[in-house]
Amino acid sequence: MFQLPNKNRYRGSRRLRGLMFKAAFFLPVVLLLASCAFVDLRPIGISTVPGGPGALLQEEESPVIIRFDTEMEKQTVEKALQVYSPAGIVNGQQHWEGRALFFVPSVPWSAGLRYALRLSGTISALDGRELLLSKDIPFYAVSRSSLPYLRSFAPPDGASVGINSTVLELNFSLPMDTRLTEATLDFGVSGEKIFEWLDDCRSLRVYSDKPLNPWTVYRWSVSEKARSREGAPLAKEVSGRFVTDLDREFISVVRVLPLMPPGSNTGTGLWGGWVPAALSLEQGLGSGHGIGVEFSKPPESDSLRRSFGFVPPLPGRVEMLSPVSAVFIPSADPQPETVYSLRISGSLRDTEGLKMGDDYVISFRTDIPFLRVLSLSPGKDEPGTTFASGDRFPVPVNTGGIVQIIIHFSLPFDSEMPSIREECAFRISVRPFFPLTLAPVSLRTARWLSSDRLLMEWEGLDGGGPGEPHYYRLLIPGGSGGVNNGKGSYLNEDFFLFLEAQG
């Protein structure tokens, strides 16, 4: 039997299917809306010190600060914070004060230096919110003043200079802190450094109280610890060097010669008022002469005075006559007929400090002969007889026990020095020798007949007879302390004779 469908049942089934479709569509939406009720979409509030690009921290130890409006996961914030300088990462200490993270630099901020606060990475709040940071904030501390730098310096790097030139000059772009800049200057000169600031403390000149050493490399540097007057550090360390080799000519001896002393006028020129006595010292050094030395360039005076040496010793002093000439003045005449050696030390320096190097040595013989006794005679009209020291000399004894002797010397005695002649006469002596019973004698007269002939009379002599000779000893003292003619000559040794008094 065929049965028609129930229309009401068909309608109910279609309604059920519609309800099921709507439930399948709206259930995820309902669930999503239910879950959104527990998500906090509020942003994390954050502020910084410095607050923005170009901001200025007022003090050298002012902290960098990161503030939040909520409690944060501290480690995430600490990892995200870094501070930079032109030299790299700035080291410092971090600490929290409530919701704020403080960063204090280990080394105080430098004025004029451009720093940067960098926040980079994901940070988390304790309530689960997160914030991705990528931000750089450039800032300054103490002052926005620009960094000073060295504009120029002298001598130029690697330059050749003399030892007496201005040592070092530094020219900065800004007025400098003089104390700090001087303290950070490394400059290895001998002696004490002298600082002179010019141009409102922009230019520094450095001197030394001692000359520089010749042929020496000098290096200098100024570190970044130097500061401007505003406290900004030097932009970068600077350095340089120079060499004291501008003077390449060593001092040398041009000539050495004997000089006669000046008269009333000292004169000018190479030798002042001194007059050359010969062309070379090898020709001899006379009595009263000085030794003139000409140099190729000006010697340093103190060094020169220490440079003269003689063998055998010859005391004296050195005087400068011109910038390139000097004279050695003996304090006494050199020994007669003696060979001397003059040495001028190689340590002699010129005015630039260069040493001569090798010793200069020259040998010379003095042009001063020894004094000799040429002859003796018993009277004016008697011929002179040459005797050797120690000989016997027969002399007649005149009435009153008077003996007359004329002594003829080989050299004249200075007529302008009467005291020399008088001293000679009084130094010559006659004394009893044999027999011991002879009475003493005395000088009766002494008179110079000429510049080289001396007449002397003694009284009190007793003439001997046959088989009974009477001897008296005549002594003329020699050596530098004996009889001398006032012109540097003296007897090499004592001269004596045995006078045989004949009655």
C-alpha cells in the first residue's frame, strides 16, 4: 500500500537542521568572545632620563633613568638597557628604586661627549604584558660644548731642530684646563719643564731649563684626559716627535799659536788685543805668552774651560776672545827648554751641544832657554874664564880681605824689573869652606855693569899661602826657585865654584 509523506514531520526536521547549522557557526565566536574578557591590551607606560635626543644630564654622575607605570620583570629591562660613548659601551652600576631602573656610570660623564641610551629587546611586565623596544636616545652630560682638538703643533712631526730653539708649541681649538693639560703632557726632556699659556689658554709653549741633547729623538703626547676649560675631553690623543740634528757640523780646532799679551788697549777682532808671536805653536811658546786657539764654530764656554790639559802640568786659565777664539793664559812661565803636550778634550761642546769627538793633541817646545853662567873674571880688566859647576877658581884677595868677581850670564836680566836684579845679587853667596876656622864673609857691593854682567865684591876673606890653601864656596842657586832673569829663564841646577883665596 503506498502512503503519502507526513508534511508536519518534514517541516520539523528542516527546522532542526537549521538550528544545528547556526549552533556550529556561532559557537567559536562565543568562545572567542569569552576568552577576550581575560586579555589586558593596555600599553606599558615608559619614560626616560634623558628624555629625548640632545638632552643634557646636569652633573658628572647624573644617572640614566628608565621609569615604568607598572611592575616589571627586572631582568628583561636590565638586559635591554645599554649606554654607549664614542669609545664603546659605557660601564656602570644598575639598581632599582621602585618602578624605576637607575644606571650610574663607573667613570663620571665627560662634558661635550656625545653619549647614547639604547633600549633594545622585549621587556615584560609582571601582569604578563610585553613591550618590544628599539630606541636610541643621544644625550650629553655637564655641557654640550664641542670637544677640543689640537689644531696645530710645532716643530712638525719628524722635523730636524736645533737644541736651543723653542722646544714645543701646541695650539688647541678651545681654551684648555691648564692644570689638567700640563699633567697629561708626556714630554721626555731633561731638566724642568716650563709652561707658558697664550691666546686665552688656547696655545701652550713648553720650554726646558736645560738645553736639549743633540742628535736625539724627542717624543711627546697629550692624552684624552686633557680637558677644555668647560670640562670637555680632548677629542683624541695626539703625539709627535722631532730630532735635534739640525746642526750636523762638529766643532774642530782650526789653529793653535802663541800670543803676546795685549798692551794698554785690549782691541777687538779674532784675538782681541793679543798679538800672534808665531804662525804655529810648534814654533815655540815664549815667556809671558798665551796659547791662542781658533775653533771652526763657537764653543760652549764652560765646556771649553774644562777641556785644556797639559803634560807636564801647566796651570792657568782660559778666556774667550771672540765667539770662535780663546786664549790659555799660564799662571807662570812654562819650564825652559821643555817639550809640552797640549790636549783639548774631545768632550768639548759647541753652543749647540755637539761634542768635538776626538781629542786634539799638539806638542810644542818652550822658546825659553835655561840661564847659564858664561864666564867669571876677578876684575874689570881681567878676561873671563868659563867654568863648570864644581871647578876651582883662583881669586886674588885685595887689601882689607876684598874679593871682586864679575859674573857674565848667558841672557839679559829684565831692566824694567829692578827687583829681579836685586834679588839675583842677594841670592848669590860666598861662604867659608876650608879650613873650618875661616871667618865669615859679607857682601860689600853689587852692581850691574850691563843687562847680563854683574859685578860683586865680598870682604872678610883671608888669603892662603903655600901649603895652606883657603877655599870659599860661591853658590848661584838654580831651579825655578833660584836666580831667574824675569823672562822665564833660570839655571837648570845650582851652579857653584870653590874660590881659592890667594893673599
